Amino acid sequence: MDAAGWLLVACLPPALGSPRQGGAMIRLFRAHIGNGAPSPRQLILGALERDLMRILWASGESSVREVSLHLSRPLAYTTVMTTLERLFKKGLLDRRKSGRAFFYTPRVSLQEWEQLRAGDLVANLLSGCGPSRDLLISCLVDAVGQEDHRLLEDLERKIRQKRRELSRRSKP
């Protein structure tokens, strides 16, 4: 496995191994597949988009009007509606129609979203040339080692586990 694989394995929280969370992550990535991964631009949220996602993460399924009521500042109904539509098109929200209203639900949890953002950041950092990738990995190992010896051992365990998994996949 290359250095990028090692680092990405280290970043995966244990809970992402569950079928529900893994499925949500896969659905979100599939919603944005172009060259094999979500574009960084699709993973970036503006301030209002982040506010609306936080409201939906906290309250669950909500209509445009319900989301508007939770905003810290008054905004036009159409502004909230347009922004929720944009989040739906990015693959971050599901929606259903009931009467004349749309109800929106997050497709991924806050934890899953943060994992996607972290993975995107790491992937971008590792996509550089060899020396910068080596430096990034070295800094990560140093930082982890300074903070917590058990965390460093956990990182080693995850790397070994991922190697075994990849080895099994490569055998016919």
C-alpha cells in the first residue's frame, strides 16, 4: 500500500466500518463521481449552506419554513429554498414532497461529513510530489507519537489490518 493509503486508513474512525455509515459515504461519493472522486469544489460549503446543514443535522427532516425559523438571522424564504435545493443537487440532502412543501433530510451525518472533508484534505495534500507526501506522513506520525503512544499503536494496527484486507482482495 502506498503512503496515501496508510494515511487514509489512519483517518478512518472505527464507526465508519458499519454498513449504514459506509453506505451513506458511498452514496455521497457516487453522487459526485466524475474522475473517480468528488471534486473539492463540491465538498466546499458556503456559510449559509453550513448553517442550513447544521440545522438539519440537529433537527432532522424539516421543511423550508421550519429551517427558516431556526436561522439566527432572517432570510427570504426563496433564499433558503434555493440553498436547500443546491445542497440537494450536491447530494448532501434527500427530499420528499408532501403537498406543496418539500421536506429535506441530510444524507450523511455530521461525523460522516467531517470525515469526507478530512479525507478530501488529506487526498489533496498527498496528491503532491513525493517529498511533500513523505513530509506530510512524517509530520503525522510525529504528531501522533507526541500526543499519545496508544494512538500510534492504533495507527500501526489499522495499517496492518488494511494490508491484510488488500492482500485478500488481490488474490483471485
